[in-house]
Amino acid sequence: MTRRRTLEQHLHSLTEIRGIMNSMKTLAYLETRKLARFLDAQQAVVSSIESAAADLLGFHPDILPEAPAATPVFLLIGTDRGFCGDFNHALLRHLEATPQPGSPGDPSVIAIGRKLHTLLERDARVAALVDGATVVEEIAAVLNRLADEILTLQHRYEALEVFCIYHGNEDKIVMQRLLPPFAGLAHRPQSFPHPPLLNLSPAALLAALTDQYLFAALHAMLYTSLMMENHHRVTHLDGAVKHLDDQAEQLARQGNTLRQEEIIEEIEVILLSAAGTGE
């Protein structure tokens, strides 16, 4: 009896854990649906800014400032929560495999996400630790904190070359250069036969586009990373739920077997008592 009750208590605990994990999986799935709507619009904004910059630089390539020797800064977009497999470890593997450019200063790392922070506790390259977003509504706050940290590094070093490493579409690790921007657009073929009509000087317009681009591109990267994180979480939790279902089924079978044995023992006791009474 004691063993069967222990199994029943274990089965009850597994059922409760299974319910919690299934709820977490559902919430993660709902977050991916919400992020999909934001991401399409944000990627369209980034593409529009890049097209405008390419059009401007096609007629005014000389306004793109020459990039001086700069200190590299790597933004790693990790996770604030767990249950997403090797999401954060994959970012670190990519960082370690990235060739370090020659620069006047040592590379710095800005890590986004508390689960990623724990993997970089003793890393001397870490310049800042920024808490990540768990839902789409928190991304604006993350972006503001991130902008502050980049500005702090700009005050510390003469020039920065900023790269972002994150989980991109189709869950591939992407490294994208953010600063200086538009470096690959100056030599594109001109899309129009006549230069754009401007109300600002070309250099002032490029500076305004740079600010808008950084804001929009970082938004898109944070949205994409959070979507991939939730995809990982759905997959990871789905496997965990199935494993718990298998365990629960096995425990239920063991419990049924023990109950049958108890019934047989009770019948044997009754038969023995009846036999003793008959004598």
C-alpha cells in the first residue's frame, strides 16, 4: 500500500509540473504570434531606411565618413529566461569563432539577458550587462538601456565599431554591423536617373538617417531574437511535456500493477479466512 501511495503522489506531482510546463509552452507560442506582427512592420521600416540611404549615397558617395581605426563592441542578444536549450551557448560559440579585427582597443561585449550573464560572469571583455525582454512590450526599455551603454562606450573610446550577434530568421546565428552604418551602400548602382530633392544638406540627412537606422535595426534584431527564443522554448517544452507524459503513463501502469497485486492479496486473505472458518 505504501509503495502504491508513493507512486500516486509522484504521479500527482508530475501532473502538476506537466500543467505548468504546458501553460508556459502556450504562452511562448502566443508570444511568437504577437511578435510576428511587430517584426514584419519593423523589417519594412529598416528596408525603407536602407533604400533611402542607398539612393542618397548613390549621388553623394563622398558624404560617407571614412571609418577610423575603431574599438570593436559586440552586442550579444541572449535570454532572460530558461527552457530554450543551448540558445545562449550558441551565441558564445559564434563569438569565439569570430576573427578579432585589429583595433586600438580590446574588444568589448555588451550581454543582453540574465541567463547569458551567468555564462559571462568572469569574462574580462564584458563592458555592460543589460537585462533582456521577456515579452514584446519590454523591448523599448531594453533598447533605451542599450543605447545608454553604447553612448557610455563612445565617451570612453574615440571610435566604435559595433556588431550585433543574435539568432536571426530560420534560427541562424547572425552577426550584423551596426556602426558605422551604410558602409556597403556607397557603391550600389543608382536606382534613379536624377538625384533626390533635399531640404537638408546630404551630410545632415545621412546623420538623421543613421539615427533612425540604428533605432529601427536594433528594434528588428530584438524582435527577431525574442521570436527565436520563444520558438526554442516551445520546442524545448514540447519535448519536456512529452517526456512527462511518458513518465506519467509508466507510473500509472506501475500503480495499476500494484493495485492488482493488493487486490489479489486481499482475495487470498479472504479465502484463507473463509477456509479457516470452514474448518
